[in-house]
Amino acid sequence: MAVVLSIDAGTTGVRSVAVDERGAVTNWHYREFTQHFPRPGWVEHDAAEIWSAIEATMTDLVAELDEPIAAIGITDQRETIVAWDRRTGAPLSRAIVWQDRRGAARCEELTELGHLDLVRSTTGLVLDPYFSATKIEWLIRTGGVEVTADTAFGTIDSWILWNLTGGRADRGAVHATDTSNASRTMLFDIASGAWSPELCDLFGVPMVSLPDVMASAGRFGVTGTDLPVEAGIPISGIAGDQQAALFGQACVRPGMTKNTYGTGSFVLMNVGDTLPTPADGLLTTVAWTLPGRLLGNEGPELVTHYALEGAIFATGAAVQWLRDGLQIIDSAAQAGPIAESVPDTGGVVVVPAFTGLGAPYWDPYARGTIVGLTRGSTRAHLVRAVVESMAYQTRDVVEAMASASGRSISELRVDGGASQMNLLLQLVADQLGVEVRRPVVKETTALGAAYLAGLAEGVWATVDDLDGAWIEDARVGPGDGRTEADERYRMWTRAVERSRDWADADEPD
């Protein structure tokens, strides 16, 4: 049996995964990379270090494989931007990460100048520094990146593809991305499926420096030489991490909804192939673009599905803060057991707005807040409050999504590292009042990228094959204490109000 190799380049580390024809993960390797915080609200990565981590995990993975590799899929942290020189393949600066807030004042300025409607109607996004456009603009205007004919800008997926296919222009390296990643840049027209000249002009981004935009499943290129894998392997699937997770959760029909608990959390609802009107507090994004044959129909050659999305900036990042910042836990795995050691938070509420609040608030000036501390508050209460904040933020988004779409969700599929906490599943079920389902394969981001690549190369025939590959690991229903759940959520909303608009809007960029 052949396997599909999936490269999952997340915010804090990279994972290389082998997926067999049954949709089972057979092998994987993971490596963290450095997080750089040069100033408050700034978050950066070393793109060369990311690529080195990918090479290392691929080397370890391939050493264990006896099966041939049928295809490679890529998934990534989406809005993070890399600038590099096509001639040398060297990065021109550190990558600016999706969490980075240095563009907040510029977004506010553009809103005051009346550009929000253009951004909303064209991209489905909001004017927020979360997205890529102001990051590229900052690199050009302030960051010292000189734009020449050899300058390339791209999200992490395009950086990985570039390196897999040669790493330099004279080696035939491919500069491309897919529609799902392009839709996160704030430069892409999600109706026409092309870069927007008007928005590129607004942000001063030369369109020639941007990658070609292709379908999410299809051959982007083949591997070059001097890699941990042999040359000539097709690279045939790319999607942003949250869209890949939606696909990996087999949420291929309209109305199906998932939440991925990673560094941040992202609720996505598949809304089908009709572009919805923008909804307050939520994003409209491209879920994926597929050849019609993979959908099992005789329709258009390419079909784009859209999703409503609610982006939560800090969930797993809050657990990392407990470990690395406060040093009150030794590992992320301790969070669940410590949280379960107490029946409640003792009135403590943590709002982890370390880099602002995402959906449905979109407040870049919110900051982290702890309220309700008493002399009796303990480490366990604080840890539980962080875990509970994940459930409350999920409810924030799901309620906004139900209001916007007119559709209440019937279940929520969850994945990502924190979804292994049974306590979290119960808290989410209690807050939403619906069943929460967790699959056997929890890292569905990597799985979704593998599915896209495998579909393109015939490992799977159509998306219908994915239903049988989704196997349930746990199902948790809401408890009886709805009144208590609502009261705790009321305390959460009070704490959120105290966190909002905290930072000085005149902070230097």
C-alpha cells in the first residue's frame, strides 16, 4: 500500500504524517520551533528554522516507511507571511505571524477612511491585523523588504511548496498557493477566485510578487532533489489548517461544523457552494476548491465551497502560557487532570486576550484579564479557568454563527490537542447544549491535507470515501445543569467586557 505524506506546519511546530489508504495515520514526527516576541503584540518566526524542522521531521518519518509515497499534502498556519528572494531562496525577514498585532493602527485608519465595506464585500474578512495584507504592507513600508522582480511574498504553504520544488528560481521552484490560503490574505476576491487589483493597490502589494492561486486538490508540482524524500513525488494538496481540519473531519456537506483546538481555536461551518453575504462578527472564507469529479458530479470543472468561520486567538496558547509564562504546570498534558481536581474555578475567570480578541468581538486592543481572585484561589482554579475559557469562547462563536446563518448546529466535531481533555468536551457540550464528537484521529488538520493530495492522485476516488474513514472516538452530551452553565457564561461575558479596549490605541507599530 502507498501512503500519503502530509506536512502540517502549525504555529508552534511542524508535523510530518503518513496516512494510508484506509485513512489511518501510520507514522508521524513532530518538532517545535522558536517563537519570537520582539515587542508587545509582535509575534515572529524564522522561516528558515521552520523549513529545517520540516526537513528533520520528514527525514525521521521516511526512515520508518516501507511503503512508497503516492503524494504530498501541505497544510499551514494560514495568515502568517514570509518574504523571500526567488534567486537565492533566502528569507528577507522574519515571518510575521497571524497572531501579530502591529497592523492594528493601520486597520483602524483604513476603517476610518471608509475601506471596510470594500474589504468585507470582496474578501469576506474584517479589517484586522490578523490577516496578511497589513503584514506585507508593513514589511514593504517599515520592515526593510525592498521589492524587486525577485521578491516573493507568501503564506507558509507557499514557502514550503517553494522549498519542496527546488528552493530557487533557477531550479524550477513553484510559487503557488491554494484558494483557501489566498482567501486569508485580505487581498483575494473570493467571488472571482483571483487576486483583487483594487485591494493590492490599497495595500501597496505588487501582484507579481504574490503566488499563483490553484485549486486545493490538484498537482502543484513535484519534489526536487536534495530532500529527505525522492525526487518526482507529486505535491497535490494544499489547504489552510482550519479548512484542512474541516475536510479531515469529513464535514463535506453544508451545515456540518467543527472546532479545532490548537494554539487558537477555529469554528468552521460548511455552507456549500453559494457565497453567503458577510455576517457580523464572523468571517466568510473559502473552504476549498475541488475538481468537480472529486465531488462525484458532472458539474463545473472546479467547485468552490465556502465556510463561515469564527476565529479564537488563544486557547492552546493559554495553556502554553500556564506552562512557559507562569510555570505553574510542567506540560500541557497536566492541564486536564489539574483542572479536574477542583469542581469549579472558585469564581476565577480568565480571558486569554493576549493579542486581542477575535470573533465575534474583533477587538485588537483587548488584553488578557483575570478576575474573581480571592485568598482561596489556587493553581488548580487558575488552570481550570483557562480550560473553561475555551468552552466559553466556543459558545461566543457558535451563537454568533447560528444567528448569522439562521441554522442551529446539531452537533460539533472537535479535534486538535486540547480536544483530548474529556473535561473540555463536557464543558463545551454543556455550554452549547448539543453533542460534541471527537474522532479517533485527532490531528485532522494533517489528515485533511493528506485527503486532498490523495484524492488528486487517485488514492481515494471521491469525497464520499471520506465518510467511511471518519471513526468516532468519543461522544459527549450536555448535562442537566443548563441554568448553571448559563450563569457561568454570564460571568464570562462580564469578564470579557473588562478586558476590552484595554491597550492604548496609540501604541507604536
